[in-house]
Amino acid sequence: MSVRARFATHLAARYEAIVVEDLNVTGMLADRRLARAVSDAGFGTVRRMLDYKTGWNGGRLIVADRWFPSSKTCSGCGGRKPSLTLSERTYRCDACGLTLGRDVNAAINLRDLAASGAESQNACGGDVRPGLAGQPPVKQEPGTATADQTGTAAAQATATRTADTHIRSQFR
Ligand SMILES: [Zn+2]
């Protein structure tokens, strides 16, 4: 089994709901700094595997719209930064002072999005019911992880940081 398959199996077996983020992969591939990491990562492959593997386990895969500002939004107060470069790995909110790892902040926003039911489609394009209860998901950015159509591997987890580290180590 490939690393990607093991990763998808691990997540699908462990978590009831997994949130992935739809990313503009074509745009990323045009960026020379990101292209290698993005093309190596196989986001689409991982997303497809997560889709059917969550189904096997009675869970579900939720896809956040690519325009959802998961990284720029403060998970504490909802404030939004006008810009955030990829090199800024720590999120510091000018409004409320929250300081958090960029990926953790984004993961919380994705979890909250899923919990709000605001996302409208699952990975198969079907309707998803609102009301997901979960713990912090795990967010990955291009350059640190996977990609094709999906940039974020997210899972509800009690140990977000642990899971994040796990994913990073799998995909380095
Ligand atoms: Zn804030």
C-alpha cells in the first residue's frame, strides 16, 4: 500500500468526518515555487481515496470551497487578514491577539465550517447534512503536503497538533 493509501486509510478509520479544502491546483502548478510539491503530493488521489474510504467506515468527506478563507480568518474572533503570505507560518490576529500555528488556525476554521453546515456538497457532489460535531481538523498547505484537487487533509481530532505532525511526516 502506498503512503497515500495508508494515510487515507488511517484517517478514514479514525475519524467520522474529514474536511478537505478544494484548492486551485492549476494556479499552484503555475507557481514555480509550489509546482514540485503540489505535483508530487497527489491531492486528487488522496481525496478520491478519502472519499471511498470514509464511505466504507460510515464516515463522510466534506469539501470546503476553494474560496473559503481558512488561512486568513482568525479562528478566535472571525477577523480576517487582507493578506497572508505562505511564508507566514504563525497566524497572529491584529484584532484579538490570537497567536496560533497557521495550519491549526485554518483547521479550526474548516472544522467550524463543517459544523455550521455551510458547506453544501460532499466529495461526490451530493448534499451534506449540517450539524457535524467535531474536534479540530488538520490543515495542510501546499509545499508541506498533498495536492491535485484537494489541498487540505482535515480530520476531526482531539490531538490536532499530533495529527498534523503525523501528516507532515508522512508527506515530507
Ligand atoms: Zn482574532
